[in-house]
Amino acid sequence: MKILETERLVLRQFELDDAPVVFEINSDPEVVRYAEGVTPSSLEESIGHLRDGPLSDYAEFGYGRWALVLKPSNELIGFCGMKFIKELGLNEIGYRMARKNWGQGIATEAATATLEYARQELGMDYVIALIMEENVASIRVAEKLGMQSGGLIRFDGIDCLKYETHLQTRHDSD
């Protein structure tokens, strides 16, 4: 199901049929360099990650990480979306894509649309991004989104930078 569309992208819900491409993307050590524990050892493991991750989140919360698809080729290149982190009680924006798509502004384009959707459609007013200190590219994306550093936070045994933003809510009189 399509959720969002931007100039170059469609963001849609993941499907189990996406597992082979997700497996390929997450098998690149450079792509998952700053993401602990996501390197799949098999296609079956990628199917499990989709089932236990985004698909479960859609059912439980009505949102989750979305498949990032290039228009007009319809090529799945990664993900962008919100995730409710139960342990923190906070919503996190996250993004990851195939290396061949880096450096083109795609993460910023997708994340900008995702934050607008989070504000308008999901009613969120506060969002974080957890980023490893060495992940300069993700820090740049967070800063382009207007997110501010909120210091360090320990999550899943890893010290991360916590970037945060307060989404402006519109009122009927606006």
C-alpha cells in the first residue's frame, strides 16, 4: 500500500516479496556499517526481520519503516519511516538505502516527507533519530531535517547521538 509520494520516490508498506532485495541491501557491509545486528545470514532471516519489524509495526501501530521505491523504475532501494521504540517510549525516524543511491539527496527527500506525514497524519509532535557518532552522513541528513543534537543516549548497548525535533502542529485557524 502506497503511503507517500515525492518527486522521485514512492514510500509504501513492505511486503514479504521484498525480502530478496532487503537481503541484498542489508548484506552490503558498508550499508549496515552503523546498524548493529541487521546483517542477515539468509533470505529466511530477512523474511523474519520484515515479519517481526515493519509488518508487525504496521499491525500494532499503524505505521513503521516503509519501502523506499524509485520512480519510474519501481526499484526498491531501501527504507525510510517511523518506528515506535517501546523501550524509550519514543518515535524514531530511520533511513537506509543501497550504496549506489547514496549522495543524491534521496534520504533527505524521503525523511522530509516522512516527518511531514508524521506530523499531519500521525499527529506526532516529537521525533528522534538515533545515530552512531561515526555516521557523518546520517548526522548531515538529520541536520538538514532541522533536527538538533540532544546528547548521547545508550540504546541496545550502544552509545548513540540522539537527534530530536519538535514538529510544528497546525491548528484549524492556521
